[in-house]
Amino acid sequence: MMFYYRFIIISLAVSLAWLCPSDIYGQSCTELPETFVSTTRASEIVKKTKFLYIDRITTERSSWIKSATFYSCDGKTGFFLLVTNKGNEYLFQEMPVNVWERFKQAKSYGEFYNQYIKSKYRLKIRQL
């Protein structure tokens, strides 16, 4: 009897996932645009995308960085999302995973960000 209920619940979940539009569950990495209309829209799209690799850290020891997340389709480069204590979000594109790994190990997240990320990687915004 318990097996029957599990089967019904799993079947229902699979059916709902199949019927719901991709906006709810996210698109695949292959569907990501190369450029975005705005940083806000880019952040929304990246957060909804199904990436092969997602790594997130909280940064309690930082005075201004609340969290950081790295999203990658290929495990080599990806999107770096930094959230400040004031709620501002900064998104960077095509950042190598080795820079992310070094960021996670940095003694000062802010210093590392300023020296190795801030002016080196940019989000590609479409020119209207």
C-alpha cells in the first residue's frame, strides 16, 4: 500500500514538471543568451537556469559581502553572483572556475574581489 502512494506522488510530480512552463523550472545552460538586456534580468535568468555546477558560500567574516555563488555549464567558466549586506547584486560572466576556487580560499573576500574580479570580468549587456 505504501509503495502505491509513493508511486502516485512521484507520478504526479513528474507530470507537473512536464506540464509546467520552463520559466518556472528554468532553462538549460544551452539556452542561455550571450548578452542580456539588463543586469536585473540577467540575474533572474541565471538563478532560474539548470546549471551542471552550482557552488554557493556564505561569507560571515566579510564586512560587506553577504554571499557568493558560482554557476557553470561546463565546469570551466561561469557566472559569479555576489550579494552585498545591503542587498545589492553584482553578476559577472565568463569567470574561470579557478578564480572562484581562489575566491573561496581568500583571507579577505573583499580584497580578492577588488583585485581579481571587479575589473576583470563583465556581464555582457545588449546595446539598444
